[in-house]
Amino acid sequence: MDFTEVKGLLQSKTIWGVIITILGAILGWGSETQAVLTDQTMLVVSAVVQAIGAVVAIVGRIKADKKVTVTGS
């Protein structure tokens, strides 16, 4: 695989998967959302979001065919 083409960070499925995983982890920390949902429900939601993020990151890495750049050039 030749990574001669480039793309911006936000065009990367791997980066989006990592962002989703981080958001799932943040959901697991005490937040205002927990006031609405039970602790157990919040843990399940957090785990599901993290799993989805991890899958997106893995698939993005496997399918990657362009180098990621910070500038998007």
C-alpha cells in the first residue's frame, strides 16, 4: 500500500472512531446525563458507544489508503 495521497484529519475514519470512543468514555464519567438515566443504563450506553468507536477506528485503519495530515492538504 502506497500512502502517496493525503487527506485531512477529519476525513479519516480512524480519527472519527477514536473521537467516538473518547466521547463514550466521557459519557461514563459522572455527568448531567446520569441524572436522567440509571447508573447501570449509563454504563451500558457508554460501553456501546466505545465499542462502536473502536470498530470504526479499526475498520478505518484497515481500509486506509491515504496518509493523514494535520493541515488537510
